[in-house]
Amino acid sequence: MADNDAQKDKYVTFKSGSEYFGIKIEYVNEIIVYQEITEIPETEDYIKGLINLRGKIIPVVDARIRFRQEPFEYNDRTCIIVLNVKNLVVGLIVEKIAEVVEITEGNIVSNPKIGKADKSQNKYVYGIGRVGDKVKLLLDPEKLLNDEDTALLEQITDEKEE
């Protein structure tokens, strides 16, 4: 990546359900259009499968299913954000990319402990970023996959590339 200071407060934002989320740009390798996915049997439902990205096999995760939202039908706005998480390249399927925004630390509120009793979504969100009069839920990409998923996906992608 280029100059880290220039990217320090930059976030790629995307829509999932009725919410807007942000991921620090330093985790983002690239954003690609949705492509055909090869399913992996006997994995979590949010792990949609594998894609071949210029010869590299990468697993993809559906953001809506991971956040326990209603699944959506993929269309021409559907994108895959290619992330580098814990030394594993992973694709995150999102409904649509919103924009790249700057959110300084002063505009980030730590994650509130209110809301649903089911905190399933909150375990991925580490803060709320204010952008003008709107808010973006800031994701910790390292929490999108649990350790078992990461180990399994590393094993699968290693096997496929041999």
C-alpha cells in the first residue's frame, strides 16, 4: 500500500440491509464486480464459497448473512470487497459500495451497549463513525471470520492452489 498517513482515516463504506458500514481502507485490496462462486460443502451458511481471482483462489463471505440480516438476491450492483484479514485474502459480498469517506478519530464513537438483546451484529462493529449528519457502523474485519473459519479457509485455499 502507498502512504499510510494518507489512508489513516479513510473507510470504504457499503450498504447491507438498511445499514451503512465502513471498513478501514488499509484492509481493502480491491473491489470487484460479483462473479460466479464455487460452493464449499459443509461450511457455515455465510461462507458462500470460492472465487478465482486472477489465478488466486479466495473464499467469499456474504455480509448480510454474516450479520444475520435477510439474504438478498445478487444483482449488477453487488460487489465483492477483497480484504486482507489475518494474512488471509477474503472476499466480502455486499449489496453495493457507497463511497470512500474520511472519518477522523474525533468523529468515532465507541460501540454503544444498547439495542437488541441479540448482539450478533455488534460483535463485528467496533465503533460508529459520524459523516456529516449520517452514521456508518465501523467493522472490524478480523471479527468477520472466527478462528475455526480462518483455519478451514486457509486449508481449503492452500489445497486448491497446489
